[in-house]
Amino acid sequence: MNRFVPIAFTYLSLATVPLPAADRLISAEYKSAAQKLIDAALADNNSTARLQYLCDRIGNRLSGSESLERAIEWAAAEMKKAGLTNVQTPPVMVPHWVRGRESAVMLTPNRKPLVMIGLGMSVGTSPEGITGEVVPVKNVDELRSFDREKLAGKIVLFTPLANSPTVETGPSRAAALGAIAMLVHTPHTRGIAYDAGVPKIPAAAVSAEDAMMIDRLVRSGTPVTVRLIMEDHQEPDAQSHNVMGELRGSEKPGEIVVMGGHMDSWDLGQGAQDDGSGMMAALEAVLLIKKLGLQPRRTIRVVFWVNEENGGAGGRAYREMIGDAVKNHVAAIEDDRGAEKPVGFSFGAADQDKRTPNAFQRVVEIGKLLDAIDCGKVTPRGGGGDIRSLAAEGVPAFGKRTVDLHYSDWNHTNADSFDKIVPRDFQLHVASLAVLSYVLADMQERLSEIK
């Protein structure tokens, strides 16, 4: 999962919004179907089989990699085998960053290998590496307090007290002051972006223990020298593909509820939480609706987007592909916050408070259908990286919310593996996605039509 910048908007206080008559009926109308979906999801002891295959047999799926293309081919075949219609793999050009051999070692005051991982999209070093004295900084403000003479030829280390945005912006800020590399305390890799007109310097993460050790030494007056070797590099953009399939609507097949997650992952772990679980839960949810014979009025389209982690090309390509048909998208749902126990959905669309003041209350009523499994809480500002362009054009957007206890510990690390998946929690994801997507696709009014 990449950083998501929510679309800003303000809702009217729910206390001042009269409850529409349709909302008083929505729970009663869909109570039976919702319970059937919940019961079926919780009884499906094989719901994680596809996710396990993806993790164990294919593994991580970095944009531009052979493993991502194998995953795409497999996913399309699974959709067809399961009976979804209009299965497609539209092409998407994606960045192709390659992680090469990487190492870091402290040379003085004593020799010690450092636990490190290059940050995504980083440039590499020369074959012999780079060596420099380390200058720890607590935050960007402290970095700005140094003049160029102090940092020229040095390696900047953002310590555990550093603000997280330095992961993305730190390399260019350090390079502008003459630094030759940046290290940051963070247990996982993340994508970085270089500012134009500033030298591109290597960027890597080191363990908390190593970062704190270096900080202690330097602040006690003992210089620390580190050698960094990184073969990381960028190759020409590669062709990849989104994957999409549909459960066709019975009355309004041209109106779409799009739901899914992103196919790509970083090249660490297995991409189980980020975002294998999200896309597989979306697929299982739609297949559950199909299995129970609950054919909604509108079409539910499952999409596995590519390149969410280091570019967002899949989401942009989808928006370009649908063209004017964006007006026929009645909702967009993305599950991209890991597979821990879900608690509900975040929800919102641009200018919704002005256009449809009762839409939020309608979604709250839909959420009540999930009260029995405690998965129906609805909060403002919803969406995800892959559906951001849809939300920006007024498509009501939903993001999955979880208890979020350990996701940050696993995310973008070697710990993001299938063994962290709790089957019951995954079943709850399937159940809640199935209920939400089915009701949105079947109810008489579109959310954007609710006044």
C-alpha cells in the first residue's frame, strides 16, 4: 500500500440530516441477503486457498517483474474458471526498478555489518560503493540547520525520531546540501521520488538498533564511517496488465460497482497483506454473491490494479480506459489495508456534502447490515490509491478499515507473508465486501442520486 492522500470534504452533521424513508427500508430489504452472505463467508473454510497459492507459488510481485506477469496470467485464468464474464487483461506500462546486490557496513569505530534494505526506486552506488562519515539528524528542521560544508561528502542518517515523510523526500533534501547518501530508520522499504535539478543519491533503510547505535556514537563524539554498496537501478518501462472480470447485472449492466485491490507488491515477503489479501477478498466476495444466486441489478466489476506501490499506473490506466463511462460507475471500493479484522469502511466522494447530503447516512444504514460481525462502522474520507482518479470525478469511494494492530510491522517487509493471515479475519473481509458491493449494485438509487 502506498501513501493515500484523502480527498478533503466536509459532511453535514448526521444529527441535522433527516433519515430518508429509503434508509429505514434498506436494512429490512437486504437483511436476509446480507445474512446469507455472512453465513456463507464464515462457513467457507477454503476461502484463503487462492491467496495461499498466490503467496506460496508465485510470491512477491514487483512492477516489471516476471513474477508479476505470472500472477496476472494466473489471476485471469482463475476469474475465467470461476465463471466471471468479460475477463480482460488490458495493458499498462509500468516502471521497472531492479534491486541488485546491497550491503552496508560500519567501518569505524569498529567494523560491523549493518542490517539494511534499499528504498524503492533508489539509485545505486558505483560498483565499489561509497564511503562516508555519518551525520545523524532528528528531522528535516535539524537537517536544514546544517550548512553545505557540514554535510558535503557525508551520509545523512534520519534517526528513529525522524518524521516519516523524510522517507520519500529525504534523499533530495540531503543531496541539496551535498550529502552522498541517505539512511533512514524504518523497518521496511518504501518508494522515494527525486526532485528535479538535485543530484540523485542512494537511499536505504537500516534497522532501528543500528540507527540508534550510530546516533549514540556520533552524539557522544565518536565519528562513524559507513560503506554502502547498492546495485539498484532503473530499467526501461515494461508492459504489464490490469486484470478485470465481471458479475453482470440483471437490469442495469452498464452501471458499474468496481471493487478490488492491487496486484503488485514490493519485492520483499510475499505481498500477502499488501495487497494479496485485498484483491483475493474482493474476488471471493463476488464469487460468493454468484454462488448464492444473488444477481444484483448492476454489474460488479472486480479489478486487480498494477503498479500501486511505485507509480500508480494501473489506476490511471483504468480511468483512461473507461473514458466517459466513468459516469456509469456508481461506486468504487478498494481493500488495501491488510487482512487484520475489518471494522468497517471509510467513505467519501468529492463535493458529496453539497451534491448528496444524505448519501453518507445511506451508507451508514448499509453498514448496519454488518453489525452482527462488528464490521459495519462507517467513517468519512474513503478511497484508495487505485481509485483516487475515480473519486476525484465524483464516484463514491470506499476504503476498507481494520483494527490496524500489526499492519505497519509487516507492511513492505519480509514479514508480509501468508502465515500472518488469520482465516477468520479474511472471511470477515469477504463477508463485508460481499454485503457492501451487493447492496450498492442492487439498491434502486445510486448514491449520487440521493438528495
